[in-house]
Amino acid sequence: MNRQKKFWRWTKNKSPDPNENETRTLYLDGVIAEESWFDDEVTPALFKSELDDGTGNITVWINSPGGDCFAAAQIYNLLLNYQGKVTVKIDGLAASAASVIAMAGDEILMSPVSMLMIHNPSTVAIGDTQDMQRAIGMLSEVKESIIGAYKQKSGLSHAKLASLMDEETWMNAEKAVELHFADRITSRQDLYPQGENEDPTNGESAVLNGKESEILTETPMLFSRRKVAAAINKKLCDYAAACEAKTPAQTAEPITHRYKVKDLETRLDLIKHFI
């Protein structure tokens, strides 16, 4: 199987003290895996190889809406069992599967403007009643495994965590610390410590406390999955309606390539349940 597009990158940090061990920084930006790791042997092995290709403490920066739960579970376990200290810094969004990875940190720090979101796992299933029952059973087991990671970090009860996931809970930094999903809120010194001087933004920099420091320039967008789905639904249905209003002579597209509005609405309403 061909390797998927990498959603992570490593940098090595130069320490001002030659006697100190080298540290590394891991950046997790964007979706955690474009496709599932379930049937992928190459990509997980590459991540593990790069993780093991060094020693010393690791800082993990997370700004991700989530993604594949199997990838998140394996990354969580690899970081949890890493010999050095793992410090997680959430500078934007750690949602869904990304929130599971965050729980692997020996210390979890959140920017004052960052967010953490937890919810129930979801999937798409096609088939008869037995296929649906198997999908429900699988989702139930995945939820239990995710609760295990949250419980180990937060100390909250199983019932409380299950309820928070059912409600799709969004937490700002203060709320995450209050519920013990994070240890503390970051200061400027935490965000830009001396030694972490690699270039996560391809050379863009800013002046901070009189010194030039590297900063992350991408601003995360807080969103509701349902609102996004509804917006996509409306735009595509408006487009289909406009196409239907045209005669074949008014459009360059063959009429066979245009969907009926009702058919499109039905399909998109189904998709909304899985976004």
C-alpha cells in the first residue's frame, strides 16, 4: 500500500546548554490521516520509525479537527510509552480523535484561545440489519476505548465522560483545566520557550518580548459539524436548483449530468448524520 500524505512533521531543537539532551518537536496539523490506518501498514510504521529515531523529551503541538480513530489510538499508545517526557501544547483546536492523542501528554498545556472537543465516534455503514448491528457494536467498543484515555487523564467517572461525549462537548482552556483534561493554561514563555527555535511557519516571525520568535500563523476556525453540513447542503441545493431552471441550450453541461434537487437533498441529509 502506498504511503498516505503525512499529517505530521518533526523538528530538532537546539539547546543553548551543550550539556542538555537534544529535544524534539512534533507538529500535528490538520486532519489525522486522510484514510484509515486500519488496513495501512506503511504509514503507521513510518510514524513509529520517526518517533524512535531519536531520544530526549518531546513537545507535541496540536491544531487538528480530528480524523481517524485508529490512527489516533496508535499515536496515543506510542507517545504514552515513549521513554522521554511528552509535553502536549494545544495552540488551536484538539477535537475528536486529536483530543485522544492529546491525552498521551505527561503534561497538557492549552493556549488561552484554544479549544478541546470530545464526542462519540461515528462511521458509515451499508448493508442489512446484521451489518447495522455490527457497526453499532463496533462504535460502542471504540467509544469505550476512547473513554479509557479520557478517564486515565481526567479521573472523571465513566458515566460522566460518556455523557460529555454524547453531548459533543466543547471546552475552552479554562473548562478543560477545570475538568482535568489539561493541566494548565499556557503563558507566552510556555508557547515560545528558548530552544524551540525551528521554523513551523516557513520563515514567518514576530517580535515577542524583544526577541524574534517563531509563531504559528494559521488561525483555527471554531465550527459546528451540523452547521457546516447544513451550509454545504444549502449551497449544493441552490446550485442544483439553478441548473434545473436553465434549459439545455443555456448550459454547456449535458442535462444528464445534473441532479434533481430532491435527490440531492435526500443524499445530503443522509451525509449530515456522519459529518
